[in-house]
Amino acid sequence: MEICNNYLNEDSFLKIAHKYVDVFKNSEVALWGKGKQINVLLKYCKDLNIKYIIDKNAALSGKTKICNKEFDVFSPQKLLQDKDKGIKIIVMLAGSDYEDISEELFKMGFNNNDFCCAYDYVVAYNIINNNKLVVPNLELIVTTVCTLKCKNCIAKIPYFDKSKIFHRPFEKLKTEIDNIFNKFDYIGRFQLATGEVLLHPELPKIIEYVALNYKDKYDHFTFVTNGTIVPNDEKLSYISKYIDFIQISPYFNEELKGLLKVDKLIEKFKKYQISYLYGHYATGRELPKWNDIGDMVTNQNRSNEENIRIYQKCLMNVCKCISDNLIYPCTAACYSALKGDNCQDTNINNRDFVSVNSTKMDIARYYLKSSNCDFPLICDRCLGIGPTINKILVPAAEQIK
Ligand SMILES: C[S@@+](CC[C@H](N)C(=O)[O-])C[C@H]1O[C@@H](n2cnc3c(N)ncnc32)[C@H](O)[C@@H]1O
Ligand code: SF4
């Protein structure tokens, strides 16, 4: 069941959102998958009647304990047994993983009203029931400085003017962090973004400030590194104390051999007991190929319908990104604004982002893609990420010569 995909005024949004929330609240529910968002769902959608968890991996069947509650874990076959009893399914994965599971559910005879995505559900449930802003994720830009020059960097960092390459100062970030957590009641994954976060000289102050002041307002605090920097002992001890885990990007290109220090980095992470994932955040799979997202400047002149489709299916906009108190649909849109490519375009500026000073309802609707625009205009300048919308694959982290 989708809540998004419409240009809606607030009254019709509320009507649709209430219906969407109630369908799952008033039914027995199975959760498909045990992704990290499950903690947010269990904590912030308390009156859901969760019967069990579905996992395709038969080896995981049995019992599992999450947030001090014990759940039975079954294979998808169990859903067929409970289909006639009206079981509803909340899928704990987003993006193309959600698409894949939707396909399976359709094949099993479930229809669109029988399942939804947890990433949307937690937002809708909390804004409708408690006027709380609870979201799956948010990325805060802390730097545009990087050690590499990836030709197809999603953030276009190698193409920034020198004047726009800098670490955002802690004092400025501090105010923005306060603004974020004064507005958001809970964030599943709070991520520092990038360039290369480990280069930021004030990283210890930033992560300590977030963790000491707002630990109860997020589930996990994390960032991604390209594996070229081995931080000093001061940084490592702060990371160890306050960061929940770090993702090391899986770059294996020959041309990076002299630059990557992943072995040394992992050795240090082990020494400091820092959790890390050497691979993709959601799946742990290697990412040998990237999508080429285009130059983010040239309009593709697609139809509105096609842009809406791209916006709905793009994997990038699963994670919202904030810079200078403005929330953008994705990392690429945020960096495009920082780079200044589209800053003269008042259409884009008036429509594509939402301020952290807006109401909780407006921000929730932005997350649900149900605000007063059916797609951000920047989408027409982007080729998007993900198998269903972009077939142009390029080697990950290929360097500009
Ligand atoms: C912009 S990078 C910044 C973090 C760090 N500098 C790095 O490269 O790991 C954040 C993530 O986006 C991924 N990424 C960058 N460009 C991409 C693209 N065109 N398609 C898919 N993923 C991309 C990187 O592999 C990394 O995991
Ligand atoms: S993708 Fe490459 S250029 Fe872009 S931020 Fe990461 S390492 Fe730097």
C-alpha cells in the first residue's frame, strides 16, 4: 500500500494517511525482514499487533529477541497459511529490496493493500497518531573535502569549485544539530555525510556533541568512509565511544591500490572495538558498479509521469539529506545545491527542499513524498540510482585522470 505518489492538500493527505495507518494498526501484522529499522518500528509504533517475523533465510527460522521482545521467525510460506485470516505485512526494507519483496507478495496472491514499507509507515503512524516526527534516516553534510576524485561521485565532489570545498565548522554544525533534534523526535539512522568525514579536524567535537546531547533521539549514529584515511588515536577513541558503526566503501580498483588503507583501518577499528561493515550498508554485498547519474545540470525533459516514476523508485531518495537547515530529497540533490549548479533556478529553490524550521507535518509529508509537489524538479536533471530506473553502470570509484 502506498501513501505517496499524489499531489495532495492537507485534508486529503490526512484522510489517506489515517486509512493507511489504520489498515495495519487494526490487523495482525507480520514483519518481513529484520533490518535495522525494526528497532524504530518496535519503539515508535507500539500498538501494532505483530505476530511474527518473516525471513527468507530458512536458517534464521525459530525465535529471535529484538528490543527485549521474543518473536517467532518463519519462512514466507507462513504468510500463505495466514492469508485468509487477513494478515498484513510491513516490509522492513526499502528501495529495490522493497520492490523485489513486493513482487514476491504479488506472486503469493497478496494485493497492494496487504503490505507497506516500514520506512513510510513509521513516519505516517507517528505524525498521525502523536504529531511526532519519527523518520528512518537523515544525513547531515559536514564536509565537501575528499581524498579521491571519483569520476561518477554521486555528490560531484571532484567537480566543485575550490571555493566550495571546505569542512563545515563545528560552531555552525552545532546550531544545525540543535535545530534538527529540536524538530525531529526520533531518527533511525543519523549519518554524517561526506566527502571524506574522517578528514574533518573537528570530528571528535561533532560526534561527541551529537551523542552527549541527543543519544536518545536516534537509533544508530554512523558514517561512510572511502578507506583512504587511518584516523589518529584521538579520533579513533571518540569514534569508538560514540559512533555505532562505520561503513567502509568496497573499492577494489587497481588505480586505488596505493591510496587505500583498508587493512590498516580495519586493524585500528578492531583495536578500538569500532563496529564496521566493509560493504554496502543494507546488504553487505560488494558494490563493484555504480550508476552514472548524469551531470545534474542538463534537463532530461521527461514527462511528469516519468519523473514521478523516477522519484518514487530512485534508491537515492530513501535517505534525506540536510545542509544549512534545508532538507533535500537525497544526497545528489543536496550536493547539487551546495555545488551551486541550480541555485539560480527559483523554481527548484521554491519547491525542491523543505526547511527544518517547517512544521513537523510538512517535514513528515516531505518524507512520505506526499507534500505539495509530485516530484522535485531536480529529478529531471538526474538519471537516478537503482536497477529499475537507470541501466547505465560504471565502475565504482573510477578516478578522473
Ligand atoms: C558520496 S560517498 C561519500 C563517502 C566516502 N567518501 C566514500 O566514497 O565512501 C557515499 C556513498 O555513495 C556511494 N556512491 C558514490 N557515488 C555513487 C554512484 N554514482 N552510484 C552509487 N553509489 C555511489 C559510495 O560508494 C559511498 O558508499
Ligand atoms: S564517491 Fe569518491 S569522490 Fe565522492 S565522496 Fe566518495 S571517495 Fe570522494
